[in-house]
Amino acid sequence: MTATPALHLEEVTSRTIEAAIAVRVRPEQEHAVSPVVKSLAEAYVHPGVAWPRLIVDGDRPVGFLMAFFGIDWKEDGTLFRSGLWRLNIAAGEQGRGYGRFAVESVAAELRRRGEEEMYVTWHPGPNGPEGFYLGLGFRPNGETSAGQTVGVLQLP
């Protein structure tokens, strides 16, 4: 039997789907991030683009992320981007480094795929994740997407 690293990502499968769907952010954050079940539905209709993963500490699910690879940003075939689509850290698990781990994991996967930039969007305002993303080095690029701020992180 191989050891599982304490903090790791797991593919969302028939074995892990219930744990993924059970991830809930704090009530005051629900306006800023879609529930996991919506992300999984979007992953289903965007195969090859969406990359949903359960964030697990030991054997305990603590969050969910979904990255995107080569999404048609303008939906006209002129601009393709990759980045973090969703990040849901369970209400009782926030402030323990799981969000940072998630962002770093997506950045590592993007680098592995040859990407030089990582995109994310966030709802501006109270109880939103803006401070978190800015603290990790994302910078607004002046765009908005569906009313959300678009941020970009240069990948060294």
C-alpha cells in the first residue's frame, strides 16, 4: 500500500462525489462562489477544459477547486486562457492554508502544461476573496467577466 500525502488533490469520481458536494463555504460567502454541484455540472458540459478536484487533508475533504485549461475566453476563438475557475474551502477549514495549497496546485499544473499566466475572477466587495487573491500575487488586469474582477498571476 502506498502512502497518501497528507494534503493532496483527488479527482472527483463516483467514490468522491458525495464528499465534494458536501463542501460548503461560510453562509456570508455563498454570494461569491457557486456551490460545488454547479461546478460539477459545468465540468460535465466542458470536458477537456474543466479540471475539478477535491482538496483532501489526510482522508478528510476540506475543499474543492476547479481549474480551466484553454477556455475560449471571448467565445469567438480569438483568446484562450487557463486558470482557477472555482475555489470552495469548507467553512470550518478556512484560514489553514488550504486555499493557498489549491492555488499553488493549479499553478503547478499550468506550468506543467506550458502556461505562463494563471487567471481567476472574483466578486468584489465584502466577504469576497479579493484580499486572498491579491495576497497571492494576482493583479487585476482591468477586465471584468460577468461582473467579476479578472485577475492574472504571472507564472515564473
